[in-house]
Amino acid sequence: MTPHTGGMSRNDALRAARLRVGWRSAEAAAGALTAHGQRLLDDRHFAVSPRTWRRWEGPRPGWPSDETALVLHDALGRWPEDLGFTTPPGWIRPEHHEETTVQQQSLLAVTAPALVPGPLAPQQVDPALVDYFQAQLEGHYRADMLLGPHDLIGTLGPQYQLIDKLTRSATGDTRRGLLRVGAAYAALVGWLYQDAGDLSAATFWRGITQEIALRARDPHLIGYAMVNSAQVRTDLGDGASVIDLCEAALDDDKVVPKIRVMAMQQQAHGASLLRDRAAVDRLIDAADQLLPRVDDDLPWGNACRRTPGYLEVQRATCYGRLGLGTEASALWQQVLAVVPATARRDRGVYMARHATAAATAREPEQAVEIAREVATIAVETGSARMRRELEALERVMRPWHDAPVGRDLAEALAPVTEGT
């Protein structure tokens, strides 16, 4: 990736990476990298001078030697082309040949819990197991709010695998109950991967959810599965597909009000991607009228009842996507006043969106003040959603990158590292 350095007074990518690891000056960075390189390469002659580092942070950073590129990557976790250097023709990252194996291993890790080969030995399945897994599900929802995705994915995959195994032996109402709860588990695994930033894995598990919902012949669950798929499409920026899926979920008049509320608000996100503010307001207003009628006892999809200010969260997010900074900022202030401190991850995402709205409304100092707290939450939770929101904030703050407030933002976001 070649950096866009025209008109820039420095290489901000390298400077931000330096600050992230605590190197507060060019002199400190040069000394630390020299020591790191001598250890890594077992070469006491390896050295980077402060003058060289200052040149790297300038508008024409050039390209380091191959061994220096390796040291930079080992010390900062990024290759030179991601640190603002000018990539020469023919450069191939040293890890290039390992990528295929890593991708295959990742795919196996994602699909293994869902695709267990059969047939399996039949066994007696007690109907009480349906209630057991449903009770566990509520606990997983609470744990997701408190822990974040990474700690739960490894727990839920094997549980889904057990449900699938039991479903193959179960019959009658017990089988249908296990299918329903299995779809809910698959949907939650899909959400965890989506929150972790792995949209390929999220899409896979959303597909598993739809398959099981269809096998269960449950119209409410089928609608829920389509809304889940629409969520991934929203993250992919595919507004037209979001609307297709939500309209399909709304076509069935028999689905409970909760599904209709979920489909309407998600369709509003699709409309915002297509720059249609009137549709955003119409859909969220309609969902708001329906929200008091949500009274089912289904164990999944209860965010609309559980999340304070649920629909105003959606409206504020859509307004932010539409570039309506002042309106979005005012809504985020209302939402954050009622979101409990225990909902730390959601609160961090909302605050990051609030910061971006403030920057859009030409209030960069307020944006930086909010971002300081978000950075701490992002490091603690490892939420890819939060990191994406902070990346959006950085883009909106580019007009101030040479101003003191821009440097304050870089310092505030320094603790946030890739892959945290």
C-alpha cells in the first residue's frame, strides 16, 4: 500500500505506531529499534539513527532495507507499507507464503464445530435438555455484554456441536426444540465473529442459522435469521441487500412484533447506506410504534427489550452514517445518559460514534475528549467494532491532523493496537 503523502508534513502512520508502543520521540524510537534489531538479528552492528527515524516520519520516508523491514515488523507489528513507507515495485512480504496455510487453519477452526461428519451413534435424548440449553443461552448473552467475543467463541462452538449431535438422535417435539435452540446458538456464534471483525466467519455462521431455522420450520426464527444476515451485509456496506433481506423478513404477517421491529430498524441501516434519510426516519418511527407490543417469550433477539434507548441508538448510528453530525451527536448524548456502565462494550461503541459525530459537527476537541475513554475500553474488550469506529473517527479528523488537536488524537489512540 503506497501512502498518500502529497501535502503532508509527516508520516502519520509511523508516528502513530511509535506512540502506540510508548516511544515518545524520534531519539527514543531510534534507540529502542536499534536495541530490538540487535537482539532479533543477533547483530551488534545493526543501528538506526535519530536522523533516519526523523526522515522516516517526514513526507518522503523512502523504503528501509529488508532486514530493517523485518525489525520494524517485529517491533511494531506492521510491515513498512502499513507504516507509511513508499512501497517499491516487486516487494513481497516475507510471510506471504504462509498466508494460505494460515487461512486454511482459520477456516477449519471456524467450520469444525458446525460440520461434524455423520452418521453418529444414536442415543436417548431427554426433552429437558432443550430447557437446559435455553437457560445456558441467556447466560451467554449476558457474558457477551461483559466479556466480548474472543473469550466466548471457544465456548459456544463446542456447545453448538453437542446440540447438533443430540438433534440427530432426537425426534418429535424434542428435535424441533433442539433445532430452535441450535439456531439461536449459531446466531450468537455468528454475532461473536462479526463483533471480532471476521465477516467471513460471521457470514458462514449466519448461513448455518438460516439452514437450521428452515429445518425447524419456524417462521419467527427464519425472520430472525434473515435479519442476522442483514447485519453482516450492513457491515459490508451493501445497503440494497440489507433491504432485500429485511423486506423478506417482513413479508410474513405471522411473525411476532419483535421480528418486525428488528427488521424495520435493520432496514433503516440499509436505507442510510443508500443515503435515504426519509426512509430511515419512517422505518424507525414505525418500529417505535410497534415496540410496546413486543411480549413474546422467545429466548433470542431480545436486544430491543434489553438495550436502553434501542431505537435511538439505531437512529443515531444511521444519522452518523448520513453525515448528520449535529443531530447524531445530540442523540448520542441522550443515549449515553441511560446506558449503564456495566454495558461497557456497547457503551464504548456508542461513545466512538459520538466522537465521530462531534468531529463531523466541527467539534474536534470534544471528539478527542471522548476518544480517550474509548481507547481504554477498546484495549480492554478487544472489540473489532470499536476499533472500526475509531478508524472512522481518524478519517473524519484528518482536516486537523497537523493541528495540536490532531496530535492529541494520535496520542489518545496510541494504546489501541491491531489485533487487540
